[in-house]
Amino acid sequence: MTDQLKHLRKPIAATSQMKKLMAAHFLELDEAQKTGRQKIAWCTSVGPAELLHAMGFLVYYPENHGALLGATRMATEVIPLANAVGYSPDICSYLTADVGSYLKGLTPLTKAYGIQSVPKADILVYNTNQCRDVQDWFSFYAREWNVPIIGIHTHRNIGKVEDFHVTDIVLQMKAMIPVLEAVSGAKFDIDRLREVVDLSLQCTRLWRRVLECGAAIPAPLTFFDATIHMAPAVVLRGKPEAVEYYKLLISELEDRIRLKEGAVKNERHRLYWDGMPVWGKLRELSDQFYQLKTNVVASTYCNSWIFDAFDPKTPFESMARAYTELFIVRDESFKESYMDNWIKNFSIDGVIFHDAKTCPNNSNDRYSMPQRMAKRLSIPTLVIHGDLNDLRCYSEEQTRTNIEAFVEQLDQKVP
């Protein structure tokens, strides 16, 4: 970010508290690895974390590490190491960046927190609701460390989530319990699970409120802010720290709404972002949109941690439903209806689809959705090509030019 833009933008004060929470999260994992006092479970970011917390595990999310590798631009350096041992450059670049960083013995956690390596898992737990790559990713470490791996295999391309979908996932989750008990040395406690699910429900409701602040005109935050502030919803849901953090953040954002303080000065256009962030280019993209007086106020990606179905009264059934209602799992008709509602409610002027080279499951432009949307809603759409982590797939010059032309198109529609 240029010094001039730093001066113009009012930082979100709650960010300092979030940084403390993230530091505490990683340092607790590092201490557990060194002392062996508490077992560590790896979990996919939209996996059954509540069950793991209830069983007494510390929970680590390697996708969060993958995003850190992308944001620090270490990913492009280490991906070739994973390619060299047989992982295709066409598969998830979270996977290849994380495996590559392990093979090279590098992690952004060192510079950020003085931590020399990611925590070794005592057990790996995945959910394929995002993609099959998470299973293959975790399988690498299961072989490397000779530790158990268990997972949930979620139905894909779902329209309405039916009872039989939920029943199937419940059975799969309950089948995990004996393995988790054997590794943790603790007996499963349904009341403890209810407590954790209740905390996750509080967290997700607050996170929804954070994102819905983007509907205000002018919006007090951007998509790029949300990709940072979603961290507690990802790695701390099920814990009271996340609940308290979002109360703090909401208070600040609501103050900004009352004072009409927009995150983008003189906000002129409002966009929706579909697909993954380009982690290594968040700052550049944020700066460009700011200079164009354009705010990306809503996204599909950040909504991935809204789990309205959580219910502590029925923890297994509600977890199964919440993790199956995920946007990425649904069919095209559901996705279009979902996006239409957010576009309407957030007064969106245009939609950007990010086609991420190594993430087909989160790239929704490949089956004519932008064309259908443009026709149905009479709204401009733009597809940019890149990747979540592998910057070799991203042309900064072409993207910048395309965004400028897109905003010019929006300018022509403004009276």
C-alpha cells in the first residue's frame, strides 16, 4: 500500500486484537507440540472442528497456513518442490504450497511468531465438502508421520439438502468417535459437544452480522478486509475468543455506519466477488479498487463460514446440515439464487468472477454462470484469471487493465 493510501484510509482498530488472537492460537499449538501435553488434530477449514474441540484436541487448519503462504508470496517459491515429488501443478495450490513448504522446511510462521515448523498432527480429519484434494493433502502427512487419518465424504452438486444427506453425514461423524477417543485418551461427552456447537453458533451469527455491514452505503469494510477478519471464524470457532472478537469488531463497524465512514472514500461503485482471493495480490487489488472509488462489498468466499444450521440441541444433525449446506457443495441453480439475493441486498453494480487455475470447485464461471447472470439481472460481469496461491497463473498487468475497463463500463451507467 502506498504511503498516501495509508494516510487516507482509517484502519480498523480491532485488527490489533485479532493479531493477538492469531498469535496466541499458533503459539499454543507450538507449545503443545513441544511439550506433548495436549493432542493436536488437523482439520479442514469447514470440517467437524466442533467434535474435535469437544474431544479435547487443539485444532490446526492447514488451509489457513496455505493462505499465509499465498499472502506472503512464499507459495510460488515452494510449489515446485511438491511438483517435483509428483503433485501436479494443476491441483490445489494450497496443497502444493503447503507440501512444498514442508519439504523445504520453511513456514511464514517463523517470521510472524518465531515458530520453526507447523505442528505435527496426532490425527488428521478432513471433510470433502470442499474438494477431493483435502483428502489427498492430508494423506501425504498421514504417510509422512504414520498417524491416523479419518474423514467425511460429503454429497456433491446438491440442490435441496435432504434428510438422507444429513443422516449419512451424522453416521460418518459418529463413526469417528472411537478413533478420536483412542488418540485423545478422552471419552466423548455430548454435553461438551453441545457447548462447543453453541459457541460456534454464536460466532457464525456474529460473523454474518460483520459481513452484512457491507450492505450499508457507504460500506464500512471491503472484501479485502473481510478476508483478513474472517480468520477467527475459521480457526477459533467453537471457542469464546472468537465470539468476543466479533462483538468488538461489530461495535466498531456499526459506529462507522452511523457516522457514514466508508472504507472507500467517495464510494462510487459496489461489486460482488465470486471465487477465491488472489492471496498474493490482496494489497494491490485493494489499492486499485480504492483508487477507482469502487468497493467490493460482498463475496461468496467470505460467506463460507456462515453456518446458520448450528443448533446445540441437536449437535450432530445440525453440524451435518451446516457443513452440507455449504455453497461449494450446491448445484448451479442454488448458487445462482444465493448470489442473486446478495447482489440485490447489497446494491451491487457489477460482479467479478475469479477463475482460479488450481481451484475448479471455487471457480463458478466455467459453466456459463456469468453470461446467465448478466442476462437475468442486467448486470455487468467480469472474469479475471489467476489463482489463489500460484502467481505464475496471474497476469497483474492484464488484470489491472481489465478491472479499469470494467469500472469505466460502470461509470458509463452512472447518470
